[in-house]
Amino acid sequence: MKNIYEEFGRWISILYRQFQIFINNELKDLDITSGEYIYLIKLYENEELTQEDLAEIYYIDKAAIARSIRSLENKGYIKRIINQRDKRSYRIQVTEKALNIEHRIYKALKSWDDLISLDVDDEELKKVSHVLKGMSAKALNKVDEGDNICENK
């Protein structure tokens, strides 16, 4: 029998990959990828953010964020404005084009949520969310400490 932790990781991985495929298919005609929509979501929720803000929110390295932001800017979904407080950084805002597709992105996300949560009650969903959040926090803390998790076993 497989180790429960191997199975757990496997199912998380499957959910993640299938979600990426789903989002890529749903947003294909908008030319937005699964690696880009996350930034639009945070920018819809906030008037503007910096790349550093996005790095802190998503725990993604700045180079990856820069590539996605550049792509979204080239597609006309965001604009970068020089930050007057720090001329080395930019404030990022959504454009009218991005605002016009906001409903499509949220509709795609709701469709995914509805699909994977079918026959799962709200209490179970809250519990899963709580457990995953706690596990993510532990993983982030361990990585931030620079420890090799396997060495402690």
C-alpha cells in the first residue's frame, strides 16, 4: 500500500494540473494563461499593486512575476506606472480591457469550484481549506528557515 503522504501529494498535484488545464481552456480565447490570471484577480481586488506585493502574496519569485506582468502588459490587460516613491519599481493597474473580462475570469473560477465541490458540503470544504492553509503555512515556514525537511527525519 502506498504511503498516505504520497497519495496526498499525488491528489493535490492532480487537482493543480487539472485546474491549470481547465483555466487555460476557459480563458484561451482571451489569450490569458493559468500563470497570468492570478495577477489580474489580485489587481481586481486592489486598485494597484507592485511586483513586490505580488511576490509576497503568491510566494512566487520576482522573475516569474516579471514575465507574466510583461506578457499581460503586451496583451493590453495591465499598465505599469513608475512608482513615484521608488523610481526603480512600478505600480501595476488593470486596464479597461481587463475590466471588461473580469466577469469571464470569475465565471471560469466559479465553474471550476462548482465542478470539484459537487456533492461536498460546506463544512467539509471549510475543513479542507483550513487544513490546506495550515499545511501551506508550515511548508512556507520550513522553506523560509532554509531547512531541508528530509534531514530532520
